[in-house]
Amino acid sequence: MSHIAVLGAGITGVTTAYALASRGYQVTVFDQHRYPAMETSYANGGQLSACNAEVWNNTSTVLKGLKWMLRRDAPLLMNPMPSWHKYSWMAEFIRHIPNYKKNTIETARLAIAAREHLFRIADAEKIDFDLEQRGILHVYHNAQEYEVAKRVNDLLTQAGLERHAVTADEIKNIEPSLTGSYYAGFYTPSDSTGDIHKFTRGLAAACERKGVTFHMDARVTTVDAGEQGVRIDWHDARQPDGIVQEKNSLQVDGVVVCAGVASRKIARSLGDRVNIYPVKGYSITVKIPDAENWPKAPYVSLLDESAKIVTSRLGDTRLRVAGTAEYNGENRDIRADRIEPLIKWTRNHFDINTDDVIPWSGLRPMMPDMMPYVRAGRRPGVFYNTGHGHLGWTLSPITAEMISDTIAQTLRPAG
């Protein structure tokens, strides 16, 4: 039986481990945290959204980014401090503008396929993750926004996604809790929302039932691949840096790098170029304390195009509000001036209390073409499933199957 190591216990790593274990591979997962799903898979926007498959590689995004550079509350913010990685990544991002339509259609197709896998897994493993299958509603505040959205909608429908144009009155009928003013919108009834952290933890437990081994609190120091297989070295991540520790090693037949923003560094050590940049996103989780206030918050998931903000209802008692994109390197600080726009937006659109709000930030691992990086590396036994950007949860169930298919071409699950 081939033994595969998976680096990373976020949503991508855990779905990969599950797909491999389901095919009969022996699987070991490594992560530096105590539990799965403690970084970008902890508190994202919560959407399973084929309707949000549009890649960002277009001229309007670049122009907006330049215009917003001096606005601390801008939906897209770039730290102008010089960085070769940042500016070279952005140059490559611009070079992919001609692929905008093709990549948007392909991403939507992947998202639609991923949905079937996720629901099948959740049903088979009885995973409770606050799933809401009420669709996603895009709202637009003026005619100009809406005309642009029509062109995006044409690409999404080419991919096979069912979406409906809705009027301002229909918006309020679909989600009665909205108190703002809107020009028009699009509604995608087949999209859904849920708690990514609960799903990933539930799937990790299912992996363990399938025999997957998890090494948590494990800081991987070396990944060495050769003709005889792959050696993983690690030490106890709980110990302070600088303390000499006993090295642990494991020899496996192959490794899948699913390490989020750390994937770039690991890939470089293996002779591969995986040009991931960390794009920070923020979220708040608003507590809704009692049944009297439950109807005042939305159950239908929303996406406000001008603010670049999304919502997800997580059970009766929580509302997740997320958004913004910040290009500032591997900076995980939770900035008050980036959280405040999320709180203000919530107050402006719903009649709910925001006195109990939990802020969070996470680093999205983004490739310059906005497409997930799912392929074999240069060295034998090395594979990648990473770089999913803002659609990690949406795409992971299908990319896990894709990388498992790739692995099966060279490493058989059973001897």
C-alpha cells in the first residue's frame, strides 16, 4: 500500500486526505497547529459559491486597486512598501488578464462539480456544519454595477450555473431582513453556506475513522524527495524557537503540499515554483442572542458587489460577515480600521445588535491567475493541491479528487 503524506490540515489538506484514504492509500497528515482548520479554514465567509467564481484578473480590478490605495477602509488595499514577491506577483497577475473569461468559466465549472462531492461526503459522514441551502443573493446599488454584473453572469451561465436576475422588490422578498436600498440583483438558488471550521473538523474525524494518522503540533522542517521516496522531518511546534529538539522523521512514497501560504516556501525547497501570495481577508462573527432577534439577520447568503462583502448565517445564533482583500505580505494582524467597515455595513443593512462581535483575519493563498495549483512537482512523489485563493472551501472537494487521480497514475494505493 502506498503511503502518502499531506502537509496541512486546513480544508484542502483534509479533503485531500479523505479522498486518498477513500481510495485505499495509507495517509499521514502534518500540521503545526494543535487542531485541524485553525488558520484560513477557521472563520472565512462561509459561502459555497459557484456564483463567486469570477477571477479578479481584469483591468477594472487593477484600476480600482490604484484608486483605493490611499483609503484605509477600501475593499482592496495594497501596502505600497517595496517587495519583490508582491510586485512580481502583481505583474504576473496583470499578464493573466487575457485569460479572464476562460478562467472564470473553468472556475465556475469546478465549483459546480465540487458541490456534489461536498454534499455526498457530508451525508455519508453525517457532518453537521450549519448548512443553509437557501442560495446566494448578489445585490447591486446602481445601474453601472448591474450592467457589469450582466457580463459576468453570461460567463457563469456558460459554465452551467443557474442564476436569475431579480428586481429590487424581489430582493426584499428573497431576504426580508434587508433594510438597505438596492437597484437589482442576481440570485443563485443552488449555492449554499455553512461553517467551514465545523465541516473540516468533522471531516478530519471521518478521516481518522478511515485510518488516517494526524501529526498535530508538528512543524515540518525538511521535505526531501528522491528516487527512494520522500522523507519528512519535523519537530514539536509547541517548543520555543531556538531550543534544540529531537528530530522526528517519516519515509513515505509521496507527499501532497496543501500548506496554504506556506506552500510557496516548501515548493522552493523541492525545486518547484508555486507563486502563491498571501491575500488577507477579514471577517466578523455577530452573535444573535435570542429568538426575538433571529429574524432580523439574514438566512439567505448575500454578496454586496460594491463593498465586496459576503454574509453567511451559521445556525440561528451567528452571522458571519466577511470581505476585503489586503496585500501586505504574511501579516496576520487584525486591524481595527479593516474590521470597522464590516461592522458599519452590518448596521446599515440590518436591524441587528452588533455589541457582541468576534473579529478574525486569515491569509488566502492566491496564485496570479486565480486558479488552484493542482499538479505533480518536478521530483518523483511530489504533488501540489494549493493556491485556491478566496474559493478554498468551494473548490477543495473537486481538487482533492483531481490530485488523487494524478497520484494514482504513478503511485498505486494497494501493492
